[in-house]
Amino acid sequence: GYVFYNNIGGNHTFNLTSGLTVQGSWNVYEPYATSVVNNSATLIAATSSSGINALTLNNLAGATISSTGTAALTISGTTFNNSGTLTTDSTGTLSVNSTNFNNNATTGVVNVNTGIFTRSGTTAFSNLGQFNLASGTTLNLDGNYTQATLEALLAAGAKLVFFETPTNPTLELLDIRAIVAIAHAHGAKVAV
């Protein structure tokens, strides 16, 4: 696998350039106060768990982050700006754990073709852009969600909403009746 790692601290910008393809098991670790990862490359998690942990991740237009096979893919940090493509074709879980997830309305595409899409922590979607959930995929909500986000994801094709309340580890209480009513109005099942 590949590891791009910064343990020095400080202010850094890490650029993965177009034309670069990284496939297999990989991790990008750049979690410091003003660190930025700009991805113009193709990153494919193909064999096992892979992920990106950055204060700010910019997946630029034309760039791809994807998972295949049984790989799990995790994106963590404060802000994830997606202007490229984020796709899972794996039986693993695609987890977006960033506090803010901004999917560009014009160029940002999220394709969840198989497996489970998990939005955890306090992730807030400021824009769904093109968000495509294939039949049979699972949407897992954890923590802060909005009714508009839930309805948009269900309209995109989610057929199962899975959540826990109180949430772990933030112990937030989710309104079970409200979530069930929204899910059922879109023909989706609910697991609590």
C-alpha cells in the first residue's frame, strides 16, 4: 500500500497531481491546523481499508476517489469539498466523517453503487450536487442531520435508513418518529 504522511505539524498544502493513479491500500494523513490536501489524481481503494485524514480535502474537478472489491474507504477531517467524483463499488463502507461535506452542485458527483454509505459525526451537507444511491444500498445517519438532507438522500434512491439514538459517541438524541415518517414517505425502511 501507499502512505502519504505528515507528522511534522505546521501549515502544509499537499497536492496529488492529475495523471497520478494510486491503487490498492493507501492512506493520506495530513491532519494539522491549516493543512490542505488538493487531489487531482485517481485514488482507488482496491484491497483493504484506505482513507484520507486532512483538515481540508479538496477533491478537484476531474479527480476520482473510489473503492472496489471489499475495500472500506474513510474520509475524515474538518472540510471535504468535492468537485470531482467519489464512488464506491465495493461491499465495504464509504464513510464521510468530515464536519462539513460540500458536494459541488455543478461538478461534484457521489455514486454509491453497492455497500453502505455512512455519514457520521457532525457532518453537515451544504450541497448534495449529484448524489446517486443505487437500489440496495444503505444510508446510515449518525449525529447531526437535517430533514432536507435526509429527504434529498432518500429521493436519490436510499431504501434503508439506519441510525442509533442516542448516537455514539456524541449521545445526541434523534427524533425516531420524524425520521421514520420521512423514510416511509419515500418508500424506505428504517432500522434503529
